[in-house]
Amino acid sequence: MIGFEVKDKEKLPEPAVVKCPNCRNNITFITHAQASFVGCGSCHKFFETRGSGKGLSALKFFDVRKQVKPIIPIGAKGLLKEKLYAVVGFAKYKEVKAAYFWQEYVLWSPIHGYALLAEYDGHWNYFQFISDYSHGKAHHGSFDYNGHHYNLYNRYRSEVQYAEGEFFWDIRDDQVQYAEYIAPPYTITRILGNKELSWLLGEYIQPEDVKAAFNLGEDMPPQSGIGASEPFSTSVSFETLKPIAIAAACILLLLQVLFAMSSKEVQLNSNSYTLSDTGLGTALPSMAGPTFTLQETMLGKSSLEFKLQAPVVNNWFALGVTLVNTQSRREYDFEMGVEYYAGYTDGENWSEGSTRQDKIISALPAGTYHVILQPYRENFSSVNSFTLAVVQDVPIWSNFWVALGLLITFPAVQWFRSYTFEKRRWMNSDFTPYT
Amino acid sequence: MPKFKFSFLTFFLLYLVLVLGYFVYAGMTGTRMLGDDTEQFDPSGPDRDSGGRRVRTHRFYHK
């Protein structure tokens, strides 16, 4: 067989078949001489191979009560990460001193070698052996590899509860120490055994992709919680949105500065008005305000700011304003009011309110307007005058803050989702950075 | 011809264009995005007494 047949014709070498010395059922050897250990799927006996033609030497029985049926059958072929693999081994692991169980599938390709497919709580990771990174047996909290920053997530020892199929290492080694470092969707796992030190690079895989790769008919195990290397979002992360939102915010600021600089702020009128004395309970009469013309702008509309000032001290003053467009007869009503209170209480001077108020009337069509004023004041009020100024084409800073709020809404929501997601992920770790 | 996929990112970019576009429109027309301070736009005026005269209601809140 040549590589072309594996790569282009998706063919793998025919397996060798050996009778199990214990139960006489067939044991297949897909990896041929590379299999150093083999477990019989029928009688659960585990053997060491003694070399070509020399048979198998029995090592141990696995407890049949701890047997689990592999979801991906031994011998199944599948195209994973564009590599054609055969499933040659399956093992069920348990964390020493803790009731955490996971399954591992040994994958083999005559071109790409060995890989592992691990499943824990319905979350799948595809592992490949790497030789371009190692920090030996030392304990590191984090490190960088291939542009990603990996943080220590978990350290534990494992024991094998069940195994069948072919293995190139002795899985009975119960002194194996694992250290998992994550940079979702990637994981780097250090496996420190009695005789060797291995490094694996894992990548999170969606269960549907595993199911499709091996053409599995049955349902995949349901997912529980968040996987150690599960990426936050398969669509758009906060890190993707952040630079776009920052760029948009810069454009927004630039536009606002341009609008502020180009605003004409034309004062159309500024006038002081005297209020007549009225009897108790008698309303103040309405007054004729200014008449002004709004200049034509590029889009035919512009903003108008009214600035009211009244000498209020421990009382209030209100002004109803009606704008009447002389051409369309359309009316625009609004109210303004000022109130100012001050005093001395418990040894401290205090004050609240203001004698001024500004109001912006937006998108007013060009044209000539009459203004009718209706003042209101408290009975026995000392307020007997007020000043009203009208300014056309003023910059509206509230628009900038509203637009900025709208721009950062999506990134803010994604950040919050990402934060809670990461916090939940690290709840399963003894090394969580979240308190 | 590659099939166009309407992703979340595309949606976000369109949303940004919409927000910035409306901001430019509001800036050029003097429109307040939060809404106006004016309370009535009915040309005939909303409040009239039994004689058909215009009645203004005082709404300014004070202490």
C-alpha cells in the first residue's frame, strides 16, 4: 500500500487477525507491529504482544462491571481534520481520588501516525503529539505556544478502568500524572509517566463533527457544563468585536467634533421680559415673544436652543412656550422651568437647583416663527422678570452619548456573556483566576 | 460563486453603519436622537375650552 491510496482513495491497510489466547475470539491488529499492548473486546483480557509470530502474553483482566461500550467502534474509519484515521483502541479512565471519568479513543493513520480523541461530559477534544514544546517536569502556571497563552487548568493522576483494542504504550501505568493547560479552543496536556514524558496539543471539536467524521448512527453523549477548552462562541467573540467597536467609536467622536465645529450657533433673539403684578390666585397673562426666521440649511431642518434665566430664590418659575410657524401654522409647544433653593441647616450651607435652563428643540423646519409665552409663578412670588434667548444650530452632545451607547451595546453584551462563560468554565478548576 | 452567509459579524457591521448613518443624519438636521422636548405637534392645538379658546396646561414640576 502506498500513501496515495490512503490520501486520495481513503484506504487503510488490511488488519491482521489473531485468536485471543483466552476466549479464542478474533483480535484485529490494524497497526500491526506497532501494537505493543492489546485488549480483547470479548473477554476483557489485556495482553502484551511478544513480537511477530510469538503470540500474546496475558497481563490482566479488566473488571467487566467497569466496561463501557465505545461510541465509536474499534476499526471505524473517519476523516478528522482532513486526515483519514482508523480507531484502533479505546480506554476508559478515572481520576485517582475523584469520581471523574472520561473516554479516550486511539486513532491511527499510516501517514500521520497516532492521535487521540477524548470525550468528557459530552465534550470532545482531538489530540496530537507535539515535539516542539516542553518545560520538562517543572510546574508552570502558564506559558506561550504558537501565539497562544496557555494557563494551567487541572493537575491529576489517572487510572485505567477498561481498555480494548491496540495501544503502543502500556496503559496500565497507574503513576501517570497529567497537567492540562488551556487556551480555548486549544489544550496542551503534559503526560508524565514512569518511563516517558509526552506533550499533546488538543483542539475542541463539536460532537456533531465527530459524529459526521465517523458516520455514527447513535446519539452523542449529552453535554454537561462547559468544556475545559470549549470556545466561548463559534460566531463572534468579544475580542473580535472590540477593535471594530473602538474604530466605530473613534469615527463617531470625529463626526461629533466636526458637527460641533461646524455648528453656527446663531443667536436669533435675546430679550428680557417683565411680569405684571397680579392678584392672589390670578394667572399671569400670556405674552408675545420674539419673531424670528430660521435660516435654510442643507437638509431643511435645524436645532433650536431656548435659554431661560429667572431670578428665583427659594421658589420657582415656569414658562410655557408656543412656536407658531407662520407658513404652515403648525405649533410646537413645550415648557421650561427654573427653581433654586438655598438655606442653612445643621451648620452647613446648602443649595439645589439653578436659575437657568436650556432646552433644545430638534429638527425644526426652516421658516418664520412667532413665539407666544405663558409664564407661571408661585403666589406672592418675588420673581418679576425673566430672560429668554433663542439660538439656532447648536451641537447636540446627547446624540453623541446615545450613539456611543448603541455602539458599545453589542460588545458589552458579548463581554458580559464571555465573562460569565469563562467564570463557569473555571469553576471546574483548582486554578481559577476568578474569586 | 460563493454563497453569501449572513453572519452575526455582518449583522453587527450593518448595525454600526445604521447607528453611524442615523447619527450623521441627526447631526445634519439638528435632530435629537433621544426625542424632542416639544410636547404637542397638533397644528390645531390639543387643549381648548368650551368656547374653543386655546387652554395651556402647566406641567412644570417643582417642589
